[in-house]
Amino acid sequence: MSYLSAHPLRVFACLIAMACGARAEEAKEATSTADQSKVTVGATLMSDYIYRGISYSARQPAVGAYVDAQKGWLYAYTNLNSVRFSTGATIELTMAAGARPTLGPFDFDIGAAYYYYPNEPGPEHSNYWEAHATASRKLTDKITLESTLAYAPDVWQSGAWGVYGAGTLAYELPSEFLPTGLTWSLSLDFGRWMFGPTSGAGGVSAAGGGLALPAFNNWHAGLTFSYQVFKLGLNYTDTNLSKENCYVLTGDPGAVPGGVGNPGNNPFGLRSRLCGAAFSATLGFEINPTTLGR
């Protein structure tokens, strides 16, 4: 993919330059809404917590909750999910902060997130931080195009850097024939996660020191139904990871032998099912507490 061919820091610089170099009148127009603030609270029940094509809940149900607070362009976000990692982690706490400016037809999200797994027994730990930049634009009233680039210097404390790039196309489907108040939308996205060599630090990775983690593509198609504060999502996800390379990334304790062995990072040919094609469903709600009772 061409958007991954450049160094990630250069791409971040380009996105920031796009935001800062917009025409003065566009920045002035966006500033008129910079004093607005809002708080969003939500919770989700998932049949499978899948992140970038990998099941973080080991193909088991998971729950999540989040709070998003925004003042003008600045925001802070916290998300809590249940997980099932090979390191023993059962909780994932994500803390993010950044800015969401709107300049002309583009909406930006530039910030950083820290992924924290508080109850890992050790000695392996998976905590890491990641910087991200997202730009989105509404092509029509119904169609939105979005692109994201993220960079982590030490994914899962494996010693390997990670670069993730993705594009998303969202379409608000016609709702004339649906019951009153019910809407639905379709989203399609494709991403690629690339890694550097590990340092043997452990983390989620099962790879040894100095070995490159396997890069992979992932894709997703989702249909979301919305009614008032409730959302129902039906999702299909998949990756091009082999079952052997899925084990290298996840260290899945449920992996089974029988695959092609790799002397470097999977000598017994263990095969994991946590990265293949999967259908999942999500049911959740989202509210703005400041508007309740009005």
C-alpha cells in the first residue's frame, strides 16, 4: 500500500501540515465551534472482541465500556474491555488524548493512546503506547471516507515497532422502508499492520529476540442498526495470516500442532484460530449525560 511506503513519522508530519496549512478562512470557520463541549458514555456486549483482525477475547464473549470527553478540539478518551491474552491479562484499559480539528471539508483526529493491561501476573507485560492520525471527509451526505495511520515504538513490549494503516468507507443506507426511528449503515475497511524485529522481551508475541513479527492484512465489513441510544452491529472480519503466524503473534495457549514449523519463532508448527475469518455481533448503547432530563 502506497500510504505505508513512507516513514511513519513523515506521514504524520504531512497530516499535521495539512491541518496547519489550511486556508485562513477555513480555520476561522472551524474556530467558531471550538468552544463546544460534550461527553459521551457507552457500553458494549460483544460476541467476540476482535481488534485489527485478531480475537483479543480468544473467540469468547467480551464486554466493554467507554467515556469520551471533548472540549473544543481537545479530547480525552478511556475504554475498558475484557480480554483473554496468553500472558494472563483479562482487562484492557485504553487511555487516549488528542485533538479533533475540522478544517474545511476534513475532520482530523491526531493524538496518542496507551494500552494498559493492569492484571498481568508477569513477568511478561503487554502495555504499550501508540500515536495516531486520522483524516476523514464526507464525499456525499451518505458516504464518508476515512484513512488512519498509527505508529507504536514497542508493540506489546516485544521490542518491535509497529505501523498500522487503514482506510474505511462508510455508507448510510436508505431507511425509508425501516420502522420509524431505525437507521442502518454499512462500513468497509482494509488495514495492514507491519512490525520490526523483536528484542525477546516477551509480551503477547511468542517470537524470540531479533525476529521480525509477521506483517499482515485485515479487512472488515459491518452492518450497524441504530435506534435512539442503542446500536446493533453485525460484523465479518478476516486476515491473511496463516494459522502458524497467528500463533507467533498471539502465543495462543489453545493452539494445536500439525502445521509447518518455523525454526525461528514456531518450531513445532503450532496453529491458532484467533486470526481467521469470523462473524461477530455487538450490542450496545451510547448516551450524552449532559443532555439527559432536558
